[in-house]
Amino acid sequence: MTEKGDKWILMATAQTPTNIAVIKYWGKRDENLILPVNDSISVTLDPDHLCTTTTVAVSPSFDQDRMWLNGKEISLSGGRYQNCLREIRSRACDVEDKEKGIKIEKKDWEKLHLHIASYNNFPTAAGLASSAAGFACLVFSLAKLMNLKENQSQLSAIARQGSGSACRSLFGGFVKWIMGKEDNGSDSLAVQLVDEEHWNELVIIIAVVSSRQKETSSTSGMRESVQTSLLLQHRAKEIVPKRVVQMEKAIQNRDFPSFAQLTCADSNQFHAVCLDSSPPIFYMNDTSHRIISYVEKWNRSEGSPQVAYTFDAGPNAVLIARNRKVAAQLLQKLLFFFPPNSDTDLNSYVLGDNSILQDAG
Ligand code: ADP
Ligand code: DP6
Ligand code: CO
């Protein structure tokens, strides 16, 4: 390490969008390594709308690793943060900043401490996949700071150990998390199926039904489902493997009717698994159910699907319109039937499309 007193500080910043699963991940076969019971497929959102920005800093004057999330200090003692930090430190390389006269050698990273500041521009822990954008951004910014040589899929396997859904946010476009077969998790990683340009007519609208923190985190919800739901076992073994093949084909062919049918069916089955858990878990509320009925009716009256809906572990609706014209109609209808600040408490709409960053940088 080149010394210029203890004064120097080196920083890196990254911005990472969130992703929404169209074939859901729900259930782990290994809780510590975060290995799933099935493959999943997601679409990464436009980073202008829902994203995490994380700045990581290293300095010899820091005496411990510390992290702030949305301005409040949080503990890094949890296994997930520790697993990510350990995996990244072990792959860190030499870093040189000639301008500042700083040289950090590979071996130095073990003793140097980090300060991490992260900010989500959307509600945290409310079922809009903050853990996905958050851990993907943490891993990506640290990889930048420490000059890791790993590719995006290899980084995704580290982000996975922070939060499963995070592995899919290292890529734009449609992304598949391959569950893998190995017990050590080395083949459980994300791959890009198609980039953000492939199906750029799609428009994604997020209807924020509630930005309150959910009562049951994804982690504990899926643990309860794995322990108690027989439907989860059936879904993971019999249903999802077939659906993943059909979904990949629908995406490749830009076949909206098949895409919408599979997306809606998979969201509904995931929430059925939650209901099949003991005690049952309710993530959707009355407004969520009304949005589903409304979209179903509209799709039937049009003769073929115009809009797909999907809900993660929370009441907020993610609506995917087949093109801009349909999206404009949808927004108009949402505003009419669910006026903002009315008793429906559907209070905001985030309009996005899937023209997303190629990678999280
Ligand atoms: P969500 O539906 O928002 O993904 P989860 O229950 O899956 O909710 O995860 C929420 C947790 O993810 C937070 O309590 C926090 O531990 C972690 N998290 C959220 N945002 C970030 C971030 N920007 N950086 C690191 N961790 C984050
Ligand atoms: C419903 O990735 O948040 O959003 O791995 O325990 O951190 P952990 O859970 P998380 O679960 C996401 C569940 C989901 C579906 C999905 O994103 O595939
Ligand atoms: Co999450």
C-alpha cells in the first residue's frame, strides 16, 4: 500500500435497476448460499425509475466496515452482507490511482475497511424488489472499487448470496436465474436471455398500491412456504420447469398473448402458494384484487391480452402493456378507476419501459 499518511480515500459509485420476475422465485433449497428450488425469469426495469445508487469507499483511516441505507446506519453483521463482502474481498485485485498516488495491492484488501452508502429511489421492503437492486448494486460497486476481473454472471452468483432476486439485476433485458445443480452454488447464476432492445415495445407501469413495509419479508415468507406448502413442491417440480421453457419461447418470439398468459398465471400461482402456507401469507390486498379483475375483464373484452399483471411479495401491481398505445389507455383507465389519493389508496404510478442499461454500470 502506498502511504500518503492515512488521509486518502478511494470511492466508486454504481446505479442498478430493480427487476420484476415473470416466472417467480419462491423457495430455497439452501438458506445460507441462497439456492432456489426452481429457475426464474425476470425483466429488468429502466434505471431512471426504480433504482439503487451505492457509493463504496475505502480508506486506511476507517477502522471498521460500516453501511448506511437511505441515510440511516444499518448493521453489516448479518450473514448475507458478510457473505457478499467475503466473496468480493477474496477476488479483489491490485488497484492503482496514479493521480492520487494510491496503490492498493491484492493482499491489502483483507485489512482495509469499507464505508458504504446506498440509496433507493423507491420504497424499501415494500414488494418492489429493493433487495434485488440493493444487493446487485452493492456487489457491482465493490467489484468496481476492488477491480474484480469476474464477468457479470460470476458477479451475479455473489449478488445471489445477498438476495436471490439480486442476481438477475446484473443484466438488462430479460434475464434467467438458472437454479443450478451443485451443492456449493457455483452454477446457480443469472444469464441474459435477450437484451433491452429485443422487445422494446413493451411498457411497464407500476401501480403503487401501498409503499408501507410488508409484514412478512420475502425471506421469511418463502421459508414458511417451503416448510408447509405442498403446492410449492408441485409448482417447483412439475409446473415451473415447463413454464420456463414456454416463457423463453414467448420472449424470443415476442409472442405477447403467451407471455401475458404465463406471467399472470405464474403470479397467481405464487400468491396461491402463499395462501397454501401455514399460517397463510397475504401479500395482495383488495385493491390488488380489483386491479387483477379489471385487467382480466379488459383482456377478455379485447379478444386477446393487451396487458399482463404480476405482483411480487407485496400489494403493488406491475402491469406490462403490449405497446405504448395500450399503456396510454391503461394509465387513463387506472387514473379513472383508481384515482390517486382516493380511498383505494392507489397513490402513484411509475411509468417505465424496458429500455434498460446493458449492465449495471
Ligand atoms: P423487497 O420486496 O423490497 O425486495 P425484501 O424483504 O426482499 O423486500 O428485502 C428488503 C431488505 O433488503 C431490506 O430490509 C435490506 O436488508 C435489503 N436492502 C434493501 N435495499 C438495499 C440496498 N440498497 N442495499 C443493501 N441492502 C438493501
Ligand atoms: C416474490 O430475492 O427478496 O420477488 O433471496 O430471501 O432475499 P431473498 O428473497 P427475495 O425474493 C424475491 C421473491 C419474489 C419473486 C422473484 O423476485 O422472483
Ligand atoms: Co426482495
